[in-house]
Amino acid sequence: MMAGSMRNILLGAIEVKREEYQKGKSAETIKQELKADGFSEHNINRILIEVQNKPIPEDFPPNIIKDSYNIKENLVKLILKEDLGLKVQDVVRFKGRDYVVQQVNKFGSETELLIKFYG
């Protein structure tokens, strides 16, 4: 449920901000507005990428993934070698698909993420 809600919020923000960007509002102004609205830094950057019609990059370079497990068809556990500063409800790109971070656990220098596909 949370993944679907976050998807709708993000899609709505992208639609509104894309229109504003096309009408001449700067990316920096949009960034400040999104920050004031309470969006995380990661989601703000994601929205700005989409607003500017740039390709969406993978959020997890292969060299930082220690392991990954498919828990269910739409749920993946990632063990990362480093902390990327992601937060619950951040939308991430993994293997060409968009997921919402459901849980973040830190163990020393490693980070465990539970991500859910919201397709």
C-alpha cells in the first residue's frame, strides 16, 4: 500500500513540476519548492531527472552490491557494501525497474535495504 501511495505522490509531483519546468521555472526553484514540501533529497533528485526528461540512472552500481535476494516477486532485499543515504519511501531504480524503499538497516559499513516494486 505504501509503495503505491508513494508512486502516486511522485508521479503527481513529476507531472506538475514538468509543466512548470516547461513554462520556464528553473530546476533550482523546483528543487527548493520540493524541499519545502518535505520530499527527501533522493526523491527530489529523481523528480528533477524526470522533469528534465533525462534518462533515469541505476541507483545501485554493481560494485557496491554485496548480495541481493528476491523475497517475493515484487520484494527484494539488497545488501550494500556502503550506505547511500537512502530513506524509507525513496524511489530507487534497480535492474531497470522502480522500487520504493520499505526498510533500511545499517550494520557497520554495510546497509541492508528492503525494496518493493510498485509497477
